[in-house]
Amino acid sequence: MPALTPQETFGALLATWVAWRVLRGFLVKDPLAIVPGPPPKSMFVGNLQEVFDTMGWDYRDKLVQQYGKVFSFNGIMGKKMLWVHDSKALYHMLLKEQDIFEEGEDFLRTNMRVFGEGLLSTLGEQHRKQRKMLNPVFSAAHLRDMTPTFYSVVHKLEKSIGRQIDQGQAEIDVLPWMSRTALELIGQSGFGRSFDSLEPDAEEHPYAASLKRLGGTLQDKPLFFARLFVYRWVHNIVPLRLQRAIVDALPWKKLHELRDLVDLMHQTSLGIFDDAKRGLRKGEGSSETKADGRKDIISALIEANMNASEEDRLTDAELIGQVSTIMFAAMDTTSNGLCRTLLLLSENPEVQRRLREEVTEAYANSDGDLDYEVVSTLPFLDAVCRESLRLHTPVPMLPRQARMDAVLPLGTPITTTDGKQVNELFIPRTTVLVMSLHHCNRDPDIWGPDASEWKPERWLSTLPQSVTEARVPGVYSNLMTFLGGKRSCIGFKFSQLEMKIVLSLLIRQFEFSPTGKKLAWLSNGVAQPTVHDPTLPEDGRNITQLPLNIKRVAA
């Protein structure tokens, strides 16, 4: 009998696995089958394509309206998954039983290959050690020291936009400007390195291009399903060096693009780490020897690690892994949050005018740039930021996976398919639960009947009692925007400072208005603005950009 080729062997294994999953579905009753939800669209991938569709906002809203705050849907080969935005259930997952409801194995494996051993790739004690080491460099005290660096970068943005509208009003795509500014801010304040002069005609830094392309590449459907179906086994049985050889040998363009992006990101991270370490050895990176008395995040982190006890010390690989992790997290989320806020201000000229009056008065009473305390506490600026991040969280949903059997309490009871009303659910080990941060932030039971409206003024008075009673487990303002618990966004204060300095400087100088072009937001991991162009082929009609009309504020 002739030996099977590798392709035939893989096909036989895949067919065996599919047959086993189908048979298991008939023989073993899924405890979550009693939870109502939409019928599967496909036997193989269930409702995954619809639920995670980048343009699936309306579909997900309809599911929430029909099935409520907790419902089931089908994943691969009929395996039940749960959709959750019940605040009591989220509190249980993120705070009370956060060691049970953790990041999924597929998510962690992908992050380990892409970012290295950073915060997005680790669990348990290793994650705790990393977070303990990083917390001080994202503290308010350290951000206060970095505020002059923030202003230095944003003033460059301000000047470049000004040069583009010298002849009056101009239509400007603000998305690349917000992305470039976010990268330069984290580059300078985080890693002591400039990635962008912020000149209008400057060439894009290769690292910036890699970070921007990464999200879309990872969401490529064939790659996405290869990670779910194939890589989980390859990771466990194939040595890392051989994995690389397989990737190089496969005639798969998208996979090679991902490989090249990861290589460039790793080399850049390694260079940043080596430069910072050399600087510290020479005395250039310490706060005592720097001319301005400040130190960037990576220098502070390496210095703290050198002084840490043996049990708390991180390896070089862990420190290098933080670089791309922090850069990726800081660049996309805040820049898209700023884009959304500028769009909302352009669509609400009275709110824009009121904000301009507040920041203009603050600058009139200040000798130069606003200091950290002033810009952080301007009431209407703070309200605009909070409301934008409530209504339009940059990351709409995140998954968790049950590490063991568990019971999930519900704040709002559900009626099961057999007609019983229950206020808790049994969650089998390995169940994936999708947390909808977007829908929790818009829950009318928490925020009232106007929960889906953008109203910054809601933050200027006492919030409804329902907000505090909901016990939303977010680290920021009773919101799920920056998550909560041990995996909450460690840089949320950094993000807030960036948003407030950018908005205060731009709104003081410029007036923003809509262009009238048809816009749509892709939920591509991070929500991204696009312009719909019906003249292009169907699969490329949404171009990633956010054009706004900008002119100088009348004197």
C-alpha cells in the first residue's frame, strides 16, 4: 500500500476530526443548548461569520433585542458559545472569578507568536509579575512627568494641520494624523524614539505601517480559520523552529505577509530594548542624568527590573515583548477613539463651540501649555471624552474562555428553551464567552432610555442610581471601555491624557465639520472609520479613512 502524501494525511486527519465532532454532537448533550439564541448559519462555523462580521453592527443589535443580555450561538462544529453583556455576569467573570474566565488558548498562542511574551500573551503568576512591574510607569505621577513630551508632539500635529488649511477650509483625512500622532506619542514618551516627524509629506515609518496592517491581516478569513482549526495542533506538536520552516515553505501570500510584519516588529522592539539598556549602562537613561529629568517607559521599566528582587524580575524576552504589545495597544485604540470624538464634535457644532470656549478660557489663564492637573480636570473636556468612550468603545467585544466548569450568575434572568426562568447558568470548561463591551456601555437598564444618544452633559451632573447599582466591573467611569480586573487596560490613563491634550489643542485652533461622505465603521478588532465608495469592487468599497472639513477658528 503506497504511503499517504502530507496533503492526504492532513485531509484524513481533518475528516476524522469532523466526523468525531459531528458524532459527539449527537451523543453528548451540550448544557448550553437550553440557552436561547439564533439558529446556526453553517454546520461547520455556526454563526461565527455573522457575529464577528466587520459590518455586523445591525445584526448584533438585532440579536440583543431578540434574545437579551445573554444568549448562545454556534461556533465551530456546533460548539455552543455565549454572548454576554449582563453587568452581574461580567462582574463575576472579570473580578470575582477572573482566574476561571481567562483569555482563550487561541488568542494567547497568536499573541505569543506576534508580540512575544508581553501582557497580551501571558497568564497567572507570569502576568501578575509583568503587570506589577509595569504599573508604576503608567501611574499618574509618571504621566505628569511626561506631559511636556505629549505637548511637544501634539504641537507638531497642530502646525502640520495648520499648514494644510492656510488657504481656508480643506478636507483632511484625520485618521492617519491621529494614528501618526499616537505612534509618535508612545514612541517618544514610551520608548525614547521618534517614528514620525509629523510633517505632511513625511514617509510612513515601516514600523507604523506594520502596526496598522497587523489587525486587518490577522482578521483575514483564511488565516483566522487556520488559527482556529490548524494552529492549535501545530503549536503543540511541531517545534518552533520547524513551524517557521513550514510557514516559509507554504505558498500562502497572506501568511508570508503576517510573517514579515511580525519579523519587522520584533526587530524594532529588540532595537528599542537594546538602545534603552545601553543608555542606562552609560547613565543616559536614568532620571538622575537626563537633561530634562524625565525617563521614558522602557528605560524606567528596565531600571525597575534591574532593581527588583529575583522573584519579581522579568526576563529580557518578557521586557522585549512589552514593546510591541504597548505600541499596538496604544496606537490603534486611542487614535480611533480620537477620530470618533472629532466626528461627533463635527456633527454637533454646539458641543464643539462649548468645548472650545472651555479650553480657550483655560489657556487664557495659563502661562503656556496646560499642566497635567488642569487638562485632566477640565469638566466639559472630560465629559466629552467619557461620553465618546461610553457610546463608541474602540474595542467593541472581547472573548473569554472558561478554564474549568463554573456557574455564572445573571443580573437579568433568562427563559430557557424549555420554558424555565433561570438566574444562573452552568458553564462547561472550554466554553468561549464573548463580552460585548459595546452593548454594556449602551444598556438602557443602566444608562436610561437615552443610552444610545451622545450626551456629554450627562457627566456634568450626578449619574443615575442605576449606574452605581449595576456594579459594572470597568476600571474607568462605570464603563467597560478599558475592561476591568487584572486584565484591564494598563494604559488607560495614558490614553486619557493623549485624548485630552490632542482635543484641547486642536479644538482651540480649528473648526471641524462633516464632509457629507457616507461613513461606516468596521469592527475589525478595533472599530475603524471607512468611507463607502460604490464605484469600487464590492469587496473593497469601504476605504479606511475619516475625512473632515477643517478651517481655522475665526478670530
